[in-house]
Amino acid sequence: MRPGIFVDTFQESFRNKMFLFFFIVATLIIGSIGLTLNMDIVNGVLRGVTFLGNEVRVPAFTVQQWVQNLQSGLAMVIGTFGLFLALMATSTLFPTMLQKGSIELLLCRPIPRWRIITARFLGGASIMAFNAAYLFLGVWAVLGWKADVWNNAFPLSTILVIFAFIVLFSVVMIVSVITESAPAGLLVAFTMLIFSPVLAAHEQITPAFSSELYRQIFRSLYWLVPKSAETISAMRRLIQNRPLDINWVLGTSAVFALTCYVGALIYFTRKDY
């Protein structure tokens, strides 16, 4: 695949300061942990923690337990609020591409349309993947240096947050390509992300429904839409070395993302711009 459109996506992220914003935020998080977090460790037991000069009360954890809890908490925050920010930052990539003048310039090139939209998608996903990897690896290195605890599951959890973003980004792609509206794609992706924890609790919620039809609809929605809540929760379980069985979560979410990609590809290929 020719890298032109892929590189153009990166260049656009530099022009609108999107890449720089995420890089600065990630650097601030890593720097604040490295410079202002101090741990009082005695014989492998954590006796006290100070952050920004303030003493933080902590239970009598071992250093490894405390680091794992801190890492899992950071992963949950990044996996939730980070996804919102990442989707907001990338929601304009496809509508911008489809603007008058931009789309004609792209289509006049001797490049198949499927390569154009695929390169755009990969460009947006790569921008977020780079920043997520930089943040997780940076936090992992700083905590490992300070506490001498190297929990390899923490950087591995980056794969899950990147996967969750790619799945929701595919929703942004298909809605934005069809409507040519950034807010529309963002709204649909946000709705799926917000209601994902509700659908994840379908086994507890469906018995309260009075009709079997409503129960079937609710269960069907759960199996059809992305399982972002379970994917983010799996990050905590992975970091804390707890049993992890998410093959069906990743599999159904991947099928959904692939369906969105194919749908956007077919629409974009046949659309007369």
C-alpha cells in the first residue's frame, strides 16, 4: 500500500495539534509520576506515599500489590476517559477528507478507493496507538524504576485499549462516511461506549423485564454491539494477574468492527462524489 494518504493523516494531526496534544498530556502524566511520586519502602512493604508533596494514606500493601493497584487504576482511567478524548480528536478525519475540494483531489489520483479509506483509518488508529503505547510504556518504566516492580502485564494491556479504540473508531468511520458529519459519528460511538456497561449487566437486568420479547431484544443488542466495558475491565484483570477469559468479547467486537469497515468501504466505493 502506498503510504501517501497514511502519511497525510499524520501530517494533518500535526497541523491541527491533535498529535501534539496527546503527546503533551501523556508526557505530563509520566513526568508527574516520575518527579512528584515518592514511596517509602521498608523490606518490600510500602510504608508511605507522597504525591505533589502531600502524604497519601495507603493500606499496608506490599510494593508489588500497591503498584499493581495503581497501574490497574490508571489503566481504567485511561481506558475510559482516554477513549472519549481519542474519539473526539479523530472524529473529524473522515468528514474532513470528504469535504469539497479534498475528496476530488483524492479521487483524481490513480488509487483504488478502498486504499484511500483504509489508509485514512489506519492513520487515525496509528496516531492513537502510538500515544497509548508511549503513555503506558512511560508509566511502566517510571514505576519500575521507582519501585523496582516490573509488571509486564501493564504494557501488554495497551493492546486492549488500542483494540477498544479501533472498534469504536470503526463506528465513527462508517457513520461519518455515510452522513459526512463528525458529530454524528462521535455521538453514535459515545452512545455505544456509555451504554456498554449497561448491556454488560444484561444477565442481572433482563429478569426485570415484563416481556420475553424485551429480554430477547436486550440480549441481542448485547451480542451485536461492541463490548467496550468488558474490554476495559479486562485490562484490570490482566494487570492484577487474575483469570482472563475474553476470547468471545474480543471475537464479537472484532466481527462488529469488520462489519463497519466493510460497510463503510462499500458505501465509499459506490458513492458518487
